[in-house]
Amino acid sequence: MIFLVGAPRSGTTWLGKIFDSHPDVLYRHEPDKELPSAASLDEAAALLLVQSWASDRTIRTAGKPPSFPKSWRTTAGNLVHPLLAGLIRGASPWGGPTIPDMGDIGKANIVIKSVHWSEGIHLGTRDVPTNRTILIVRDACGHVWSMMRGMRQNRFELRNGGALPINAIAAMACAERYGVTSRQFDDLPDVARYAWGWVAFNESALTSLDGLANFKVLRYEDLCEQPEAVARDLFAFAGLGWHAQTENFLNRSTHYEGPSRYYGVFQDTQAVAHRWRTEMDPADISAVEEIVALSPASRWFSTLPETRAVGERHVAEAESLGSTQLV
């Protein structure tokens, strides 16, 4: 299996669809909506959990658009599956009904995308060397800016009565390790709590996976800058050959000139990657930088001084074309 893991708003959906565009892949989109606590997971429990994810055929998990022809489906299956998926999504947009895979999935490479499984992911990676895990890390400021934007637009389904769309327990526990008490954490502004959420997710995943030969870290900004070169490298790491179907999807998904959608995979990727630089309050940027700099995960933080110039160059280029290029 191939696991694609990343905090929400880190480019995981686009990365998932890049992999889904390969004809040999069976893709499962965020089957981790209900995730047991890491303390309850051991190797056997993790195996059962992953098997349940692979067999999840709810329309939200198995029918996420866009759809791609598959080598393991019949010609009829490739024609019918996207039509059936569209009908089911239209009838039940919340993803309850299931959809058949319409093919021999035993011939497919299973790809599972998760935005919650930072703890315990090592059980599916360390203990099964043939599996591959890719952690996508987005610039912390870009991540926080996107989360704040989503909250303003009411994009999130808040869980368990939470006030923010983050794992507040994990974020608070992480902050406490750096000397921030639970009371102090509760008094922090939202931007700081989002930053601690970024640290908690990425630090947890990096700590549990670091040093494993079948684990790879991907910077979201690198994928935006050089999508084909990076995707080819990821496919080679995952044991997948390159295919024209993926190349076509990359071209369509990175040079999109229509209206930007919050959850869309068709974007002007270079502009989107650095859009926060012109829209995020400088005080918020400083607050995020100060928190993230405390963590070893900061080595993937692309706004550190030595890499900040790249983003500033793209902002200047976009502004010279007019503000519409940043939407």
C-alpha cells in the first residue's frame, strides 16, 4: 500500500489525485474520518484499520472526482463508474451510499490518503517494508492562512463541539512539551493555536517515521514549483511507472485559469502556494514563525530566511500580472 499523509490544507487532495490519475492505482480518499486513539493501536489493530480503509466504498472515499480510467477495470467499468459516482453524489452529497469498484482490485496498487493519521502511521510503514509512506508538509504560514480562510468561509465541519478545525488535544499536548500550560494555550489567539496544530501533526509524523527507507517527506511548495519532476520522483519511490494520463492531469491541474475553489484540485499552483504572503497579516506571520522555529519540524518550514526569497520572487511576478492572477 501507499500512504499519503498530511495535515489538512497541505495539498493532500491534489497529491491524492495525482496518484489516482495513474491507471494502476485504487485510490481511497480520507477513509480516516473516524480514527481510534493512537494508544489503542498496535500492529494487529493497525492492520485491521488499514484493511477497513482499503475496503471502504462509500462515495466520499471511493468516488472523489475527478475520475480516471483504470487498467484493472473493464472498458464498460471505466465508462459506467464515473457516471454512477456522479449520480450517487447528486443524490447523497454527504457520502453515505457505497459504490462498487467495478474491477479486479487485486491487480491495483492501493493508495490511501489520510489527514489525521500522524500518530500510528509508523505501524503501517515500519512493520511492512513493502509499503510506502509520503508525508506532505506545507509551509506553516500557508497552512495557517488557509485554515483561517476556511474558518471565515465556514468550510469546516467542527467535531466534538470544538471551536477550531484542529486536533486541539494534540496541539495542546505539543505546546505543553514546549512550556505552554493548558491555561495559556486556551488564551492564545487562533493563529497561534493553528501553528501549534501544524507542529503537533508534523512533528508527530516525522518523529515516528524518520529514518525509515520506505518513508519520504514532500514539501508542498516543491510540488507546486516542479510538479512533473517531483511527481516522477514520487512515483519511482512508490514503485509506479510514469503514464501520460498523469502528465495530462498535471498539466490541467497546475495551469488552471478559472475561479479558484477552496477544495479544488485545479489551480494556478505557483500563485496559490504563495498567495498567503500578500494576504496574511505580518503580525500573524511572525507569531507562526516564532512557534514553528521551536520545533525540529521547522526544517521543512519554507519561509525561513534562506528560502523566503523564492516565494517573494513569485509574489512579485504575480503582482506584475495583476491581482487576478493571485485568486
